[in-house]
Amino acid sequence: MPTNCLSSIKENSPKRLVIDVRQNRGGDFTRVRGRLLPGLKQNSWLLKPGALFIITGRATQSAAVVNTIDFRKEMKALVVGEPTGGRPNGYSEDSEFKLPNSHFVVRYSTRYYKFQDQDAPAVMPDKLIEPDWQSYQSGTRPGHGMDSGATVAEISARNKSQ
């Protein structure tokens, strides 16, 4: 996927790039760190504020939270939407064992990750866009009613003026 995405960006030279992780519940954060992020960083125009947007929501979890932090720190991405559903710091990587008498399987976390200096309940967006029932109900923007009537360009312009 990163190769196709990076090729498309190179061929089309868009003015802005929007990465929507609202419904991303995670995976392996090293895949974005190892392939997509370095590829995107080769496009110097993406390193300018207002060029890269990450849309987050309450279903943004685990590795998607880490990737959001990485995009913000390394590429000056503007995070818009709702606070993430997952914490930026916490335990992950699981292991398991079987109890000898009941044979129940016990799973437990084996590693603590700290991706942000401040221990917060979520990654907070730079521009909070509250979901609203009317947008969700009308299907204006499937996935939490993110359409607040503003385009990415308008959000970018507003953010620059604040």
C-alpha cells in the first residue's frame, strides 16, 4: 500500500494530503514508521504546516494513535477531528499462559510504551471538530459526522488565522 500511495502522491503533486484514521483500530505501528513516514518525508512540501492533515476520532486506537503522534512530531501535521479513543502511552504486546487446573488462557501485556511526554487520556486534535447528529443522520460524512460544513482548506485557513 505505501508504494502505491507514495507513487500517486509523486505523480499527482497534490496541494494537501489528508490521512483519515478515524476508523483505524491499530495494527503494527512500525509499518508506517518504517515505510510510509520516510516516503512522505521525501516530499519537502509535505513538511510545511497546513500541507498534511490527520483526521482522528474516538475509534482511532493503538498503532493509529502512535502514527498520529509521529505525523504531528515529524511532519508538522495538523490533527483535526475528535480526541483519539486510545491513549498515547500504555501497555501493549501481549503474551499468554494456560492455568493448569482450569485450563483458562490468561493474556497479559508485556511492554509499556511512552510515545508522548505528557500522559494524557487521548491525543487531542489541533482543531476539534465535534460530531453532530444532523450530519451523521443525513449521511453528509459517514463515520462520526465529521462534516462541520468546512473543507480541509477552510480549516487550514482558520487555523493559520488563530
